[in-house]
Amino acid sequence: MLQIKNLRLGFTRDSQLLVAVDGISFTVAAGETFALLGESGCGKSATAQGIMRLLPTNGRISAGSSIQFDGQELLTLSEAEMRSVRGKRLAMIFQEPATSLNPVLSVGRQIGEVLVRHLGLTGAAARQRMIALLRQVGIADPERRLDEYPFQLSGGMKQRVMIAMALAGEPDLLIADEPTTALDVTVQAQILDLLAQLQIDRGMAILLITHDLGVVARMAQRIGVMYAGELVEVASREDFFERPRHPYTQALFAALPDIRRRGQALTTIPGQVPALDAMPAACRFAGRCNQVMTVCQQISPEWRIVSAGHQLRCHWTGAAEIPAATPRLALSEQASESPAFLSVDALQVHFPIRRGLLQRTVGQVRAVDGVALTISAGRTLALVGESGCGKTTVGKALLQLIKPTGGSVKLGGTELVGLKAKRLRAARRHMQMIFQDPFASLNPRLRVGEIIAEGMSALGIERHGAAQRTAVAALLLQVGLPAGAAERYPHEFSGGQRQRIAIARALAVQPELLVCDEPTSALDVSVQAQILNLLKNLQEELGVAYLFITHNFAVVEYLAHDVAVMYLGRIVERGKTEEILRTPRHPYTRALLSAVPAPTLDTHPAAIRLAGEAPSPANPPSGCHFHPRCPQAQDICRQSDPHTTHLSQTHAVNCHFVS
Amino acid sequence: MMGFEIVILWSDILIWLLVAASGGLAILIAKNPPLLAAWRRVGANRVGMAAATVLLAFIVVGLLDSVHYRLQLEGKPGTQPSYAIEVLSALDAMLTPLRTRNEKTYSEPFATRLFAKESIDLPGQGSIRDYPRLKHGGKHLGENEAAVAGDVTTTALRAAALALVAWLVLAALAARRVASGGSGWQKIWRGETDFAWNAVLISVAIMLLILVPLFSLAGQYHVFGTDKVGQDVLYQILKSIRTGLIIGLVTTLVMLPVAILLGMTAGYFGGWVDDLIQYLYTVLNSIPGVLLIAAAVLMMQVIIDTHPQWFSTVAERADLRLLALCFILGITSWTGLCRLLRGETLKLRELEYIQAAQAFGVANGRIIVRHILPNLMHIVIIALVMDFSGLVLAEAVLSYVGIGVDPSMTSFGTMINNARMELGREPVVWWSLAAAFSAMFVLVLAANLFADAVRDAFDPRAA
């Protein structure tokens, strides 16, 4: 139905054309889901914008490109004609639901626009249609929601409204650009189910753009892998997951953290996607490929058909083996009885809600509400939960970056809560933090050397210039950066390198505990693998303990010794990684685990789907916080908060139905 | 050789301190690659560089007018030398003909006769009422007053030819600097240079073509006419430039530390400190600005009038009043920038690199200086250049309502204030207002365009 031939588009900068998508061709059949997969910067979104003809003003589509939709050439249509195609026959949903709805228009107005434009519906008829649409995308009480504004909706609901808007014109093809990347796993599962259901009901084709192999496995029938503006492999679902042929595809799989790779170093793709103005002339992957041959540096490979429906652009004809496991790194399985290095008990962080003229406190946001944790030296505790459950707040409260409202944080026997600033500074040596966003965590105005040395100066470890420079050089080496990096500024580095700098900064004061706040969630899979390997190696060498805050179960499986699952400011289940992942007992843990899309062909077990989204911590439900979404909830859950039940020495659950 | 005594006015000190500070800042910027890159982007902006060239001309005039001296009066040898009561500047010395060749009253631009009829006594013929001949305007023409148009055209053309030659020399120097040989020209005209040389050269060409003929004509004529007391309007315009620059620059200097300090403190610490500072600027903002300034200026006027012994010359008194005005304007105008900086600090405070610094136990003061201030600099620079034009205009408004600079000091505001009466009479005296308006318009437009270029270059979203 959609036939793209030799699409080539780019962006002009300083009267120079930077080609972002270079001659890609693919087709999407009616009723099919075609996934475009690739890392960031590979031209996936530019392709989608090109198809919709929604490129920014400096975007150019080269002559010779062709986008045919149902036999109609889209690139020769006038803008006015294109407007009747957009929204009516081709629709698009975007990555960030929070910014793709207009905040000052009610939901009904925004959906109504599409109806007026494409179906000529107004008044009561339009309203009936809108209610039907909202019901179709699973929004409860659609009559009321129509008159609400986007800020009154949760993230998942906004994405549903976006889908309803996209469906309003009854399109034949839906382009979904990373539709679930900004959402939590349980909500992602809901949205993916919805899209799959809608596709079956309406026979609509979907062009799915994603970087997540799990989403691909859940949704796609055919997959196209993009790399640096080129399509490198197109395969059916079965071929893709069982017989990936392109070294890039194979490397993507090998870089995924997974329970089977536990204790091994992850395969990484060295380097990064080449910049638009420095594209290699021949095979664009040659510089990072582990199968690179001389021919790869000279001639750009042509399309080669491997089997029916499976084609790739690669000179290499070797076996479709995923590279053998790299040398085993022994997982430091220390005895869990080793004394707790950090112990947290009944930690509470409440933020007051102030209202009125005199700023009286009218309520509390219970971001963290009684959390207990222990971490032993040299071990990794993963703190898992959806966004807004308070896991980052726990991390910051441990470091006393946010003052805890109550409870105790003991570091090697010293109580940190309520400690005077001077004594606290001494304790800071032992704990450091690595932040989520490597672009926000480094001051752009300081040199890398100054950034790394900051902690040493502040804590009085290496004050003298020369000693400090030596220490910085050693740290840079340790995190795998050249010593010359010290003289450069953060903006000269890629995301992965910046995260290495952040790690070096934290290590500079030789801490025993690192709080890692989603350190890989802003990075691509291949770079994530590099960082995870680095963290693992550092633990081997230095015996650092990690508190690993994450929502990514694959990372937990790969890295963590112990897991604590958090929901709405409380820990609902904790135990050894094997215990939690194999025998989860809390209904929330089970739902969370089953919502994670696995990047495999295995038939997905009937997932437990949670209804709705996590409530606000300003107004938590009575009794067990989880009861409104719990499939097993009964009266007792609404009335009383469950006690901790110890299933084994290490495994503890807070649920009424476990005891 | 007549002796003289250097007079250092307070505003001169501030102006030259500012020049020194910008020199120091330039050295700092040259050492800091991100800042240097941003200023390079300003340098590549054609409109911005054209505006900067014009601005530079104004600044040169202002600086020339900021070197003051008093001439020694002729006295008996051996006695204590005494100095003239009048304080002159380097600019005055250069413009001596313009300064001294005063007429009796209004005359039109390029006129040879006064604008008003007077009774003239002709020996033997009684008195008649006619437009009297000017003492200086078109004097070299003698009786041949009809030749003005021809004379003006030839002088202007000759001067324009001279300007063209001067420009060619300048352009050749620029071309040499870009690249040796003929390729420099090509590079400049095709806009291939990193620095917007073509914009600078074109604006220099336009300025030379206007200014050189203007000043060569100013020797024989009053090119912008004369005012009520017969002073040359061109001279007044040139003297007004310094007043405008001081108001624009010194005020920012007064306001900047307050705004930066309070803005960052409020944003970083939050809590009651934030509340206090917010109340402070909300209160200041809610008092009508002109009233507050008027009250302060009037109080200061009383103080100045009751302490005549403080000032040895009129210029010193006027200067102090000008500085006080800057100070008052600064005190009332820091709120906008402060609010902006508070908001930005609130945003920065939550950034992860600040938290990382806090996790190391870095002291608050150090975090503010090392992490917050450098990341606010772009806002400060943008505000600085944008406020400049606003303040020049504010001075005009304040002088117009009579609470601006000292009446003895020339400024765009006082000129416009005088024009109130001139526009009311018949026939209308239009040249004074027109000249003040055009000069101020060019100054403010150039400052605004330059501010735009700076904002584009420093805006982190664009970088």
C-alpha cells in the first residue's frame, strides 16, 4: 500500500545538504505492521516526517525519491492536496504525548478538528463520533473526558487521545513514531495491546518506528533495520529474530542485557553512529563492524536477497551466528551475610503542598513513605519501579540532597539524617551519584578535567594541581577515555562518553557506594552495553556497591544481586534477583514483569494487564496502595496496610495474600 | 602654548573604567572557548556587525567627549595660574569652530540669514525689517547668497570623493588582512569570511559618504541649523551622544550587580530569602516608575542646590546630577533582569550537575560562582545590550518632563524638550527636533540590532 522508492532527504545547513536518509526503499502492505528499527540519529523519524511531508523548513527531499501511497505519488502533490491526505489516509502519532496535544484546547476540540476537516462532521454527529472514538481507544467515561483539557489526563490517556485523533480520519496507514518510549512498562503494554487490537479491527497498516527490540517482537510482522540513514536489512519477523544476518542487527541483539548473559561482558558496538557530515563513503557500518573486510571500506554493498522476504546490504556472507560469548567475568557472589554497608530504615520524604495567602500546608506529597533497604559492600541493589514511584527521591534522600522527613540512613554505622553540614561533608566521600541525563549532569562551561577534579577539591582529597592532574588522568583511563579529554569541554563528547565522564567524576572521591539513577536510560542499546560493562568492571576492580535505580528489567537481570520493587513510595517486594524474577509474589511485581516486552519470538505468555495508572502520591489510596489496580484486591486491602512477610531470609513481600 | 589642567569628572572615571573592564573581559573571553565561539557567531552576523560599526562611531564620539580639561587664563607671570571656569573636552577642542560660531537665534539648515525678521538700521536709509545676514553661516560667499546650492553641491561632491578614497584605502587594508593577494577581495564580497567584513565595509562606506561631506560643510554652514540662542545643532547632537552613552552604560553598571546578586540568591536558596527578594521587587515594580524617579531627582536637586561649595564648576554639578540620575534609574530598573535571573536559577538549581556538586559537599557560594553564574552569563549579556537602548530612550522621556539631566547639559532629552516650544510657533522650527530624533533613532536602532545579533549568538537553543 505504501511504497517508498529510493527516498533521499536531508537538511540544509550553511548552504550544505546533510543527507539524513540516503536512498531507502521499502513497502508496507495493507494490514501489516512494518517496524523501522535503529539507534537514535539513524534517520528513522526523518523518514516518517518525509512520508508525511512534515519536514522542518530546512528539510529537502531529493529528486528521484518516490513515495507512493495506494498508487498515488505523494511527493508531487500540492500542499493543499497533501492536507487532505494527512490525517485522512495517513495519520501519525508522536513520541511525547505531553507535548503533542495543545494544552489550551479541550480534547473534544482537538479531535473535532480532524472530523470537520476530513469527514465534515459537526455538532451532535461529531460528538457522537468522538465519544465512539474515545471508547474505542479504551478511555472510560468518554463523555466527560471530551470536555477536559490535556493537563487533566495522565500520560497514558494522552497517548490514547492522540491515537483517537489519529484514528478520527479513519486512516489506512498509521505512522507510530516511538509511541511508547515516554511511557511506563505497564502503560506501554496497554498502548501496544490497543494498537494491535485496532489494527485487527480496522485492517490498518502500521509503520512503527522504534529502537526497542521488545516492542518490535510484540508488534511487527516485518522489520527494516536502519543504520546511518540507510536501510541495511529487511526481514520477516521469524527471520529477524532467528536468523539476523547483518552484523549490525546481530550486534544489537548481542548488546542487550539479559539474564543469560549474566556474568559475561556484553558485546558492545565500538564507537558511535557517524555524524551526518562525516558519512563514510562505502559501507557506513564498516568502522564499527566486527566482521569488517577490506572490501567494506571501498564499495558500498548492494542489496542481496538471502531468502524470500529477507534481504540485506552487506558484503559479509558468514554464518548467522551471534558472536560467541565474550570472556566470562566472574560475578562477585559475595556472601549476603556480609554486614550491611548502608542501611535505610523507615525513610520518609514528604513534600508539603502549600496553598493560600499565608502558604499554609494543606497536605503532603508522600514521595517516599517508609522505605527500608540494606546494601552490603560490593553488591548491587536494583530499585525498580515505574516513573513517579519515588525511586529517584530515595536515591537523593540517601545522599541527603533532599532532606528526609523522617527515618534513618546509616552509613557504616553513622546516622546521616540530621547530621550537621560539616560532618555530612566527611560522609559524602563514601557515597556518590550518577545521574540519568548525561547532557544535564555536566556543566557545559567547565572543562572535563575541572569537572572531575571538583569533588577532589571540595572534599580535600587531592588539592595540588599536579597531583590532581595525575589523578584525573588515571580516572579517565579507568573509564576508558583518552587522557587528552581533560582539556576538552563536555559538548565535544557523545552521550556515552559523557556518562563515562560522570562516572569518573563520582569515582574521583573513591566512594564505596554509587547511586546510579537510570544511568543508561538516555542511551542507545549499544552504548548502554558499554556503560553496563564499565560499571560491572569497576565493581570487580574497586568493590563499589551500587544502588541501581531503574525501570529496565533487562538491566536488573544482567547486573543486580538484589532487587527491591517500589510502588507509590513504598517497597512492595524485595529479595535476591533470582527470587524476584523467578518467583515474584506480589501482584505488582508479577504484572510489571509480564508487561515487559521480551525481544524474542517466544509466544508471549498471557500478560497480566494492570488497569489505569499509578495514582498521585499526594493522595494515595487507603490501605494497600496498590489495591485500585490490583486484580486480586479485596476488602482487607482497602482497609489495612499489609505487613511485611518474610518468605525466606532474603525475600520479603508486602501483600495480604502472601502470608 | 597655553597651559591647561586636566579635569576628571566622576562620569569620566566610570566611562574609562568601563572601557578598561571591557578590555579585561575581552581577554577573559579570548581564553574561554565557548564564549569566544559565541562572540565569533556575533562577528559572523552581518546585520549585527553593521550595527556594531555604527555603534562604534557613536562610542568614539562619546569617549572623545570624556576627556575634560580647563584652559589656563592669561595672567601675570609669577602669580598662581588661574583656569577658565568652562570645562572643555577633547571633542570640544576638535569642534571649536562649531562650538564658538554662534548666531543670534534660530536659523535654518544651510541658511545665510536668520529665521526671524529684525529691525536693521541702514545708515542713511532709516531702519527696515528684514532677515539679518548670519554672522558665520555662508560667510565666505559674501553678498553672493544665491550661490549656496552650487557651493554646497561642489563641496559635498569633493568631500564624497575624498571619502571614497579613504574608504578604498580601508577596504584594501581589510582585504590584505583577510588574505594576501587579490583573493581577499573576492572572499569579502562573496561573504566567505568568518567575520562579516562585507557588512562592516558597506556600513563604513555609507557612514563615510554621509559624515565626511557633512563635516566639510559644517565649516561654512550650520548644516542642521541653529537653536534659539544661536548654537549649532550639529554640535549639540554630538555633545548629546556622551550623555546618552553614560545613561545607557553607567545605569546598567549600577543595576547589574544588584540584579545578578539578588536574582541568583532568590533562585538558589528559595524559601524566605526568595520571598523577601520577590516582595522587594514586586513593591518597587508597583510604584509608578516616573513618580519614583521624579521624587528621587527632586530630592537630589535640593541637596545639590544647598551645597554649592561642593562644585567648582557648572560641569561638575551637571555631572553629579547625571550620575545621580543613572543611579536612580539603575535602582528602579533592576527588577526585570532580577526576575529573569531568578527564574533561570530556579531551573538551573534542579539540573543534575548542580546536584552532583552538592553531593560532593561543594559550598553554596562556590556552586553559585562556578556553576550558576557562568550559565547565566548569556542572559546578562543579552539584557545588558537590550537595556541600553531602553535607557537612552528613558533619559529622553525624563528630560522631557523636566526631571532628567541638568539644564546646562546637552542631551537628546533636553533638545526634544526645547522642541516643544519650537513646534508651537509659526513658522515651525523643525530642524532641532528632526536632527535629535534622527541621531537618537540611529543610535537606538543600531543598539537594538546589535542586541538582536548578540541574543541570537548566545541563545543556547540556537547554539
